[in-house]
Amino acid sequence: MAYVLDQLRGMEVERVTLFADPQVVGFYQAQGWDLEPLQRRCAFWYAP
């Protein structure tokens, strides 16, 4: 995940919205992604 985020920063991407199966959303949260308010399927990443 760190590699992917580094590549996105290098391309000057400022935010990403990710849709995932509910059982793996916790993985993205553990990687620092913000979850949607209901914490079901969507996670958000914002460049620091």
C-alpha cells in the first residue's frame, strides 16, 4: 500500500476514493485511510 500511495503522490494525486468489500475495509483503515461515516464499503485517502 505504501508503494501505491507513494506513486500517487508522485503523480500529484491529492485524494482517492476506494470502494471495497465490507470484510476488507478494515485493512484500508489500518493503512491510514478514512472510512465513510457508516464504515461499510468506502474509504478515502488524502495526500498529506
